[in-house]
Amino acid sequence: MSRRNPHGTSARVKSVTSNIPGVLLAGGLARRMGGGDKPMRAIGGRTILDRVIARLAPQCDGLILNANGDPARFAAFGLPVIADSVADFPGPLAGILAALDWTASNRPDVKVVLSAAADCPFLPRDLVSRLHGALEAEKTELAVAASNGQSHPVIGLWSVSLREELRHALVVEDIRKIDRWTARYRLATVTWPVTPLDPFFNANTMDDIAEAERLAALDGG
């Protein structure tokens, strides 16, 4: 089965992951960069967001972008843009909830959704297949990525059936940290190697942007 990504090139989708859409989380305030949209920063002549889309489009059955503010600034990427449904920028859990709600309304056939940070330009090309394999093998409702002894809770698979429990945690319990919420459930964790680079490197500061330029060369541009 093939899909067409927002930039017009066809991509082969593995059958095991053919029904898993992805949400790119870009709702952060980028305070350590002086504000603005981190995913729109350029690395090696391409925006970080363009690199993330290129990595995930072949792995997912469609992508959506979670971002607040005017969605028109992302129009060139050709993705549906959904805002947080919980006010005051409560963090990535709100973006995940928005994605689960969108999926329940627009893709009722879908059981799990991939989430990924929109500022991680070197995501692994086997991200979805390995996470899905672990979720199935361990019979869990959640799966998360890890590397170098560290979990990356914003990058994982989420069961759409958990969306009301997540909404309650955010709105009623005021839970903001992802790992505090996921600790309530059985969680499959999949670890990736960090050579030649950590695939979950993310750009939080201007120094990180400079480092990303170096890593892009290791990654083939």
C-alpha cells in the first residue's frame, strides 16, 4: 500500500502500521529560543518540520499537526492543524488529547495514534513498526521510545480508547507530566541505539540548532 506525503512524493507504508496515523506536537512556546515555532527553524537548508514529516510520512497512515495560534503559518506543509482543546498551554498531553479526539471523530476505524515531537529531526525510520510490535507483543495500550537510558514519553503510541481518562487527568486532576499519567498503565518501552547519533535528539536552544547542523551531516544531510 502506498501513501502520498504532503510534498507530493509517494511513500511505501508497511502493512503492520498501515492504519496508524501520526500527530506532530508543535504546541510548545520555545521560550529557550526566544519564542516562535521551533519546528520552522532550518537545519542544513530544510526546516526541522520538513525533516520530521519526511521521516514519519512513510511510516504513518496520514499526519496531523498539533499547534496553537494561527494555523495558516503551516499551510505549506499540507497537514490538518489542530489546536489544544485544554487552555493555557498545559503541555504535550493536551496535544495528544487533541489528536485522540480528532482521530475518534475523523478516523473511527483507528485504534492507536503515534505522537512525536515536531522538533526531533532525526527520528528513526523504524519508529512506528517497532513501537507497534512491542505494543502488540506485550499487550499494552501505550508504547514509548527510549535511548541512552532515557525514556522519551512524548514519542509513542497511544490507544484512542484512553482519551476520556486522559481528559479527566488533564482537566480535573491537573496532571501535566506525561510520565505521571502513563505510570497508571502498563507501558511497552522500545530502546534505540545512539550511534552514530541519538535519533531522538531535539532542538531546544540555539546551541542545539548548531549541534543539529553537525548531526545532519552524519545522518546524510
